[in-house]
Amino acid sequence: MSHRDAALQALLDKGVRIPNPTSVDIAEDVDVDKISGDGVTLHNGTRLRGASTVVSAGCTLGAETPVTVESSQLGPNVDLKGGYVSKAVFLDGANMGSGAHVREGSILEEEANGAHTVGLKQTILFPFVTLGSLINFCDCLMSGGTSRSDHSEVGSSYIHFNYTPDGNKTTASLFGDVARGVMLDQPAIFLGGQGGAVGPVYTGFGTVVAAGAVLRSDMVDDGNLVIPDAPPGMVRPLAKHSYKQLPRLLRRNLTYVASLDALEAWYRGVRRPFFAAQELGDLVHEGALAALASGRSERVKRIRALVGHLDDADEGRRQLRENLDAVLGVFGTPEEPVPDALAAELDPASGYLAAVKGLTPEARAAGTGWLQGIIDGRLAHAADLLPALDLRG
């Protein structure tokens, strides 16, 4: 019996539903012990690859079109209707329509979802965030919303512009933030369809950007309707690698890296027992931590590439070139303990979403202050190393 046939038989024996086994491909490096037998369905054209691939209870793969899942970790009740998923993590109830292309460093948290033909890479969606169809939303984090009926949303045919003409990808954007967003009590964000955002940008919670608009600047305050003006037309010589807004560009990128540190602290200190309560949950938790590490590595690589193009035209650029290793060394795996006021109210038996929604105002304030302190502390340390760039602005 071939490896494929043996693997398929093992899955059928444990209860996995495979309507047409001859159409399903299980690579030799897949560990069938990491595939639950509880309510899992593998439809025609499903391909599983990678020793780290995890398929938890209740997952449905390939209901609309063939799907490839490679070195990815799927929590319970994930529904991937078709497409390609590689080195990504999907948590309880997350789902994507056919034509999905979800790549390294992406995490879709509980009930986050997308319609058909969505492209993601190094993307983090907090619970309930919804993406329309025909979307490219790479290199960004989105939070906001309180439930499936009150969620942050990105309209169809939206693009997060994450690559400049001169090859610069220091463009990661925050739609909402980590410190408040994890509490699942913030107003939803809406990015109108047929629009886009030129990274790196930040928007506050409750921001509504009109359909057809391209967002090119930060919207720091919460609760605004935004209808950006189109930029004036011009023709001028192209100045590659000029980085005329270097302090803002660097501040936005370092804020993003610090936010990943804060989110990792949340995953390690708060989320871990909720993962442990699920079958295969520890493996999904490991995958999420690996995705966060991948995100940090990607952002550091892009910052280094940007600095490699800088000259010493002013004191700020000289300081950045000379102190880059020290600045980037500020960021990394956090070890900050969870505040007692928050830890005391976390009950894994109630499930993650219910536990967070049930927190008292005091616990929420303690948790938000803890995470914001991680972000602010790292940014302040970096700013002290680069006084000429005034990163506190």
C-alpha cells in the first residue's frame, strides 16, 4: 500500500469524511495524527502538505473548489472553500471563499473571514473581521468590532498598496490597534470597496473610509468619516529612495513591530490555556507564535533594506545607520507577565471569545494598559537611540 493510500485509510478509519478518496492527495510528510477525526471533511481536490499541518475538529476543506493546505495550522470549525494556504493560521470558525491565496505570517482569528479571491500575506485579522471579494490585503493588521453582526470590514476590490515603485516594503499598516482591539469592545472599521490604502497608515477605531477612496495618511482619531481628496496631478523627476517622511515612516514601522510584540505577549500569557483546552490546540498555538515571529522577521528585513538605501545627508539618517542594530534589538520575544487583575478573570472553560467579552472594566483596563505599555516602552527606547529623528512626534 502506498503512503498516500495508507494515510487516506488511516484518516477514514478515524472518522474523517472523504467523499472521493481517489481525488485527495496527502503528501508523505503529513502527520495524520495532526488531523482530527471529529467532523472533518476533505472534499474533492484537497491537498495536504507539510509536517506541521494541523486540521482540527469540524474543519471543512474544498467545498467549492480544490484547496491546498501547506504547513498551516487550522483550529476548530475552519472552512476553506478553495484555493491555496501556506504557512498560515486559522482559528476557530475562520473561513475563506474559493480562490483564496493566504501565505506566510497570516493569522485569521476567530470567525474572521473572506469572500472569494482574497490574497493575504503577513496579514493578521482579529475576530469577526470580514473581507469582501477580489481583495489584496497583505502586510497589515486589522481589529475592531464586537461580533459577527458588528465587525470591521473591507469592501470588495480593495488593495493595501504595500510595494512602492522603488521596491520599498516598509509599508505595514495598522487598522485599529492591538492593545484595545484584543478586548473585542471597540467600534468597527469600514474600508469602502473599490478603494485602497497606501501603507504605512494607521486608522483609529470607528473609522469609515468612503468607497472608491485611496487613503494616503493616518487617521489617528477614532470615529471619523473619511473622504480623501485625490492628489493633484504632476510630472516631475523621479527621486528614488528619497524617504522625505523618514521619521513618520520609521515610527509607523517600529510601532507595527512593537504591536507584534504585544500581540505575542497576549498569545503567550492570555491565549495559551484556551488553545490547550482544544484538541490539537497546542500545535495551533505553536503555529500562531511562529506566524508572529515570521511577521517580526519580515518587518525587520524590510527596515534593514530601507536603511541600506540611506545616505548620511543629515544627522538623523546617520544615527539610524549607525544605531540600527541597537534599535532593532529593542524588539523581540516579550516576557512581560499578565496583570493579576486580568489573569484572575480568564476561564479557559468558557471559551476565548466568551471569556474576553465577560471581562470586567477593571480587567480590560489592566490588559490594555499592559499591552500598550509594551508598545510604548519599546518605541520610547528606540526613540532614545535616535534623538535626531524625533520619533516621539
